[in-house]
Amino acid sequence: PELETEAGVDLGLSAFAVLSDGRRIESPRFLRRAEKKLKRLQRELSRKAEGSKNRAKARIKVARQHARVADRRRDFHHKASTQIIRDNQ
């Protein structure tokens, strides 16, 4: 059923979003959690000789880890926006 509610959303730095009814959506730390693995993979990549097959494989591993972070971030944004819409149709 349709509701007659409206919501204001303030996107911020300390919290991901603060809604007009006072609810806070905390910011997920996807990159912060993945930094340790990214740091290790990038260090391994930097040690490989340029143009080698092993460097190409290491580059793909780094790219895959970055993509994993991006996918998680995109999924979070989609779920948060869908939830706000469902609560305030």
C-alpha cells in the first residue's frame, strides 16, 4: 500500500546517510577491511618483472580484489536505497 510519508536524506562523511526521521545508516568500511589483502597483492605485483606472465597474473589478482570492493559497495548502495524507498513510498 502507498504511504503518504516523505523522507529527507543527508549524505555525510561520518555516517553514510541520516534520514529526516533521525535514523542513521552507518558507513560500511569495505575498502578499509580489504586494505590488508590489497596491500599484500600490490606488494607482490611491484616485485614482478615488467612484461612477465607472473606480473600479468598478479595484476589480474589486484584488479579482482578492487572489483570485489566495488561490487560490495554497489550492493550496499542498492540495498540501502531500496530500503529507504520501501519505507517511504
